[in-house]
Amino acid sequence: MSELHYSVSGSGKPLLVLHGLFGSGRNWQSHTRRFANHFQVYNVDLRNHGRSFHADEMNYSVMAADLRRLLQRLELENCYILGHSMGGKVAMTLAMLNPDLVTAMVVADIAPASYFHHYDDLINPILALRLDTIESRAQADQLLRQNIPEDQLRAFLLQNLVRESDSWYWRVNWQVIQRDMEWLTGFDVLPGDWRVDVPTLFLRGGNSDYIGEAETEVIRQHFSDYRIETIEAAGHWLHAENPDAFNRLALAFLLGPVNII
């Protein structure tokens, strides 16, 4: 059975950090350094991302099962979890299926709802790159610029392009993710009457539309103990756009009276 890659730092109660789509634990290193002052932080690469294994199936049931096996192998329970976007959906799925494993959650700019992104405009240009002709990441950057003009987004995606010996390869399994995108942007793996009693903080970006009125109503229906906080001057990448506010709110919740460590 393939195992998830993770790094660990700090001491105390376990806190799992779960990245979003096309990301990896590497994107969260600056945050995990701060969290490690209070927790033993496990910075996890989800399947088909980062240094974790590639697999031919990609949905929230299997990703939650991956995480459950990791916790069992590490003999961890009563964990705190912080998940952004796709990672937030993995956290919510685990909390529904295995509430005994989760003490509290921070879910960053995502709701237990379906969204309508397909990302073909990002994935198709990446798949069209002939890696056997690439000599540098800068060359790949130039080739992608026409179809992915946003410099910050392109740099984020290119973090997944790595060189080993004389060959370039992608740490993201683009083909499987593109094929299973409907599962990833949806949230259909859970029964209609599911409910989560785990204390949960939803953090949303003030410039993001991922948690609007409709998504808030879905949260209200399925979560018995939740709060929603807004980080102004931030969009979907709220942890990168306003990291100080993000860390302050996340830690205040995780270290609050309900979750004393």
C-alpha cells in the first residue's frame, strides 16, 4: 500500500496541514514554522501531488482513506487539521467518516459544496509541453506564458516541475486530476444527511466567492459547531495574500478555550 509523504516539526498535539489542488506541503512551510511553536505539525502531500505517490483514482473518499491510514501508521488520534481548498474537503470528509480522529478543523476558503471549475485552460498547456525538449524551468516558464499569463499562478504551477538526473518530470499527476476533476470540484461522495459535530472554523477571503450565501447555508445544514471568519484584502489564496491575519485567526481558534493543548 502506497503511503503519503509528509514532513514533521514541532511538538505537542498533532496538527495536520493539507494543501490545495496543484499544491504541496512545500507551499505551507512558512506557516508550519509558526504552527510548530504550538503543535507537532505534519505537513502532508496528498496523493498525486508533491512527493506522494501517483494513483489512478482521485476523489475525497480515497484521499480521506489515505489520511486515515497515515494516522493509523503514526498512531495518531484526536488530531487538529488545517486544510485549504481541496485539502479542506479532504479534512471535512475525514471528519464525517472518522470523527474520532479529529478534534477541531480549520477549513480555508472552501465549503462542502460543488464548484464549476474545470482548469483545462491550465492543464492542457502543461500537458502540451514536451519535457524531453526542456532545458530549464525558465524555458518552461516562457513556453507557458502565452496560455498562462499570470506570473504568480505560473510560478506556483511550475513548482511542481522537477529535475532528476537529466530528465524533467511533474510531481502533479495532471492526467488523472484532469480526468477526475468533476469529483474534485464536486462533493458528491457523502450521503445527503451527513453531519459533522467537530468544531470547525471556516476562513474565507473577502475577495473570494468560494463561501457565499449558498455555501454558508450548506455549512449551516451539515455542521453543528462552526464559525465563519472573513480575511479582508485576500482572495482564494488567503494564506498567501494575508498570511498574518490567516495565522492569527487560525491559531486563535486552534488554541482557544475549546481546544486547549
